Amino acid sequence: MKKTIITIGALAMLMGGMTIGEAVAGPESKCKACHTFDQGGKHKTGPNLFGIIGRKAGSTDFKKYGKSLKNADWVWDKENLKAWVCDSKKAIKTLTGDDKAKTRMGNQKKCGEAADAVVAFLETLK
Ligand code: HEC
């Protein structure tokens, strides 16, 4: 009995902390755990993504970029972002031209249409 009450309590807390936007999962719902999207938003586990399309990779004041993003020489566009959200571990190698390059961001496995949806969302961040 005690266990049931605790479970219901935890569930109510979870639901209470959720906004309507979060309840309806958008393409970016997975990214939210680590990124903010608003202008001047704080960095979380990953850097703020406002204005990401057209921005030089690794160019915010985020302190925890891995070596490859810190030294990046490419600009984010729709194509490379699609590759990034599908398989960042592979994309970092292609983008740097270095087979040993690594990124601290795990694969999000948003490929094909799912990648299109994420990138369409990223395009609105301007
Ligand atoms: C578990 C945490 C986590 C999740 C989830 C995550 N990211 Fe990241 N992201 C990171 C980290 C950490 C970095 C920095 C990686 C590095 O420096 O190697 C990063 C970097 C990035 C960058 C490069 C930013 C720059 O300034 O060059 C982009 C773009 C990006 N993420 C997009 C996304 C998108 C879109 C999603 C959702 C589909 C997502 N991320 C999900 C942690 C995450």
C-alpha cells in the first residue's frame, strides 16, 4: 500500500512539472535534455542552439566542446546537421576529414524524415 502511494505521488510530480509543449513531443524533444534553443539561452550538457544554421561549428562560449568541435572549420547547414542528428559519431569524422575524430555528443539516430523534421525545427531558431 505504501509503495502505491509513493508511486502515485511521483507520477503526479512528474505530470505537474510538465508543460503542454513537452507533453506533445516535437522533433526536438530529445535534444532538450542537453540543449536550449532560445536566444542567449544557457548551455546545458551541450551548447545553446539558437541560430545554429549558418553558425560556425564550435563557436559559442560553451566551455566543454571536445577537441574536434573546438577546432572545427565548417559552418552548420541543413545537410551537415542532418548527418549530425542521424549519426554524430560518424559525422564528426566526415566533417573533420579525420578518421579518429570524436564528439562528446552521442548518436541521436534521427535519420531520414526524422532528421528533416529536426532540421526544420532548427531553421526556426533565428
Ligand atoms: C545527451 C546530451 C545531448 C543530446 C540528447 C543532444 N546533444 Fe547535441 N551536443 C551535446 C554535446 C555534449 C555537444 C558538444 C559535443 C562536442 O563538443 O563534441 C553537442 C553539440 C551539438 C551541436 C554542435 C553545436 C556547435 O556549437 O557547434 C549541434 C548542432 C547539436 N548538438 C544538435 C543536437 C540536436 C539537434 C539534438 C537532438 C536531435 C541533440 N544535439 C541532442 C549533447 C547532446
